[in-house]
Amino acid sequence: MEHSYLLIGPLVLTAYALHVKHSKIPQDRLPPIVDISPDDIFNRPREAYGEALAAYGPVIGVRRKGNLEYIVNNEYARYVLTCDRLFSFEQGSAAIMNLQPIMALTKGTLFRDLQDFVRDGIVARIDEIVYRIWPLFQRDAKLFVELAAEGITSGHHPSCFDHFKGTIAETTLLLLFGQEYVNHRNLEIVEEVSNGMAELTGQYQNFSLIGKYMPVLWIVYTWIKVMLISIPFGFLRTYGPMVWKDVDRYQKLAASGNIAPNDEVPLWCSLLVYSPLTLAVRPEYLAPLREELSRVLEEDEDGNLRLTAASLREARLLDSFIREVMRLKGDTISTMRYTTCDVPLGNVIIPKGHFVTPMSTTVHENPEVFGENSREFNGFQWAEQNKEAVMTGPAHIVFGLGRFACPGRVLAINVEIKLIVLSLIARATPSLLEGKFEVADPLNTVTQPPKGTLVLTPLEKPYF
């Protein structure tokens, strides 16, 4: 081409425009990148992150599992968790939980769909749900107390976490699909898929050397294992035909207009352990909680005592105790966000396309909010302040904050945790074999149960 050199000008201008558009943030405006060893990150993150924030300021960068993550203290926690326009919950959660392909398949609506499902299908039916699952929790609590009593003499103590995982699996089947789906094989499949999804979303990643130091390889392996093997050949092969049959039946009923008001249309866990273990090491709370239990129990039509959704809501001392357990149970970081652009934060700028999360410890143990004794356990203070365990706020970010605060917290707190704790203390007195328990994974306290052996001494006369 003659005079091709004339193209140099436009090319230079285009390159300059792209350079200006994607210009790098000045080095002195970037948050400090703190070199924290992997051992400290996975074994003592509360101390390591806390020391780094104290030394370098309210925003620091830390490299973990192949990612550069930015950690902020209580000063910016509320802003990061509520400004989804700049700090995306959906992108952050999908990336940290390895769910980007599912996000793509749902056209970015995965978390909003889940939120709508929980709000409309679970929370709106909470009274009915408690009525239906109460017998399950009563049955399994009685069985667990009996097993624990045998363990006192045999030395073989049952696991509270493993035992009640089965209860939650049966509850899931009952609520999502209906009683006809509840059988031993289906319960096994639900637990297998649940464990698989937990593995896929990184909940066991911190216990794996490959997960810690070769995260990409770990993600590929778990995706193949769960999405290409466990779910297709376990869950879908078993439930697919049954669910399709139900969907077809209800579509025909809906088309005919013959669905009666009472027709049942089927709907498609470490926090449970922290409260009983904490109660075991703080026995001074047991008497007032049992007194509250005796007040809130209701009689059914046959004169038998039971717990209902209304009585669980009235258990305000237990609610306060659970909120305090969650505040001090050992969280290090909160839910992940993902920067959608270069975001100024104080004197620094966090680059686009990076993880950002508040350090929960600086929020839940903030002396400016909780006083000099911010780490001191005060189990009934929230009943006095009329703050329920499900209430989020700038000083309580266990369930996140803002538009994407965990929608399932109502079911978790007001139903499952309260039912388990009240069912256990109604039949036995808890204690710990070792006299204490430890946080198993300080980077993931929500889904990983603490280490500790719960011992239950049966009451001579149970409450129900």
C-alpha cells in the first residue's frame, strides 16, 4: 500500500487512547500488598490480618490461593457490603465459590433467583414449615441424647454435626419434594450432593494442600467430580423422573383449575453446632434458657407439648444467646465482593476486577461499639436491646449486609438452630469431653463445624 506510513498516526492515537482509558493506578495510590505466609493465612488469619491492618492502614492486599484479595477493616465494612454497584456481591460470590459457569447458564440471575426462592418459598411459609419438621427434630434429638448417654459409658461419643446433617437432609427432602420422596436412598443422595456442592464451592478447600497451593487444579478436579459425575449420575438420575412427573401433574392441575387451597405443591450447617457447644462451656445460661423453654411450649390438639413458629419467636433469650455466639464464634472475613471498576477508598484506590472483603473481627469486636470488653461473651444483651439474631447491621455482618444479606437466615436461626438447641436442653445437660472446643477453619466458620465432643447427660424428667 502506497504511503502506508500515514497509518502510523491513527495507530499511535488509538494506542494512546487505549493507554489513557486503561491507564494504571499510580503506585502510591494502590493499597499496600502485605506478604503474609500461607501458614499464617490458614492457621492464624485473625491475628495475621489484624496485625497487618494495624500496621499498614484500613485497606491491605493479601495474596491467597492464587488471588490478590483486598481486606478492609470496620471503617469501610459497611460501604463495601452495601454498595453493590462498585463491589459486586454476585460476581464476588460466583468467583470465590467457583460458580461462574452456573452464573453464565442462568444469565447472571443465580443469586437473585435463590433469594426470591427463599423469600417466597421458605420464609413466607415459616409457620407451616415448623409444624411439619418439628417431629423430625424431636425424634432425632431424642435419639442423639440416647446415643450420647451410651457414649458416656462406652467412650464412643456421637458427632452432633454428623447426626443432625441427616435431620437437615430429611428436612430438605420433605420441604422441597414432599413426604413421598423421603427414604434412605434419597437421603444418602441429598447428603452426597450437599457434600459435593460444599466441596465445589470451596468449603473444604482450606483443608487440602492442592486446594491451598494449586487452586486451579483443585477447581478443575472438583468440577469434574461433582458436576459431571455426582449430580448427573446421583441426583438427576434418581430425582429427575420423579420431579418431571410431579411437574407434569401440577401443570395439568393448574390448567384444569382444580388445585384446591390445601393442595401441597412441592418446593424445589455448622452454625447448628456452635450454639450447643458454646452452651456446654457456659452452663450459667442453661437455667434461664430452660425456664424460657417451659414458658414458650404449647399444647397440640392431643394435649402434647410442642414447639411452634410462634413459640420459637418468643424464645428471645435463646435468640440473644445465638446472636452473641455468632458475633464471637471466630469469623475472620465476611462475604466476598468484586470490584466493578477502580474504586477510591480513603487514600487508596482498589483496582477493578479484584476480591474485596471486610475483616469481620474488626467489626464484631470493635471497642468503639462494644466497649473495652468487646471480646467478653454477654449472651442476653441483645434481648435487652431488642435486637434479633436475624437482624443485620454495621456491627453485625455474620449474614452479610445490604440487599444480598443471606435470605436463609430466618430459617437457620428461627427454626433449625432454635429447634435443635431447645430439643437438646429439654432432654439433657450438655458438657464438653475436652472442656473446650476449637475453630476448625477460621477462614470458613459458617460451613465448617468446630472441633469438640459434645457430651449429653439425660434429664430424669424431660420437658416433652
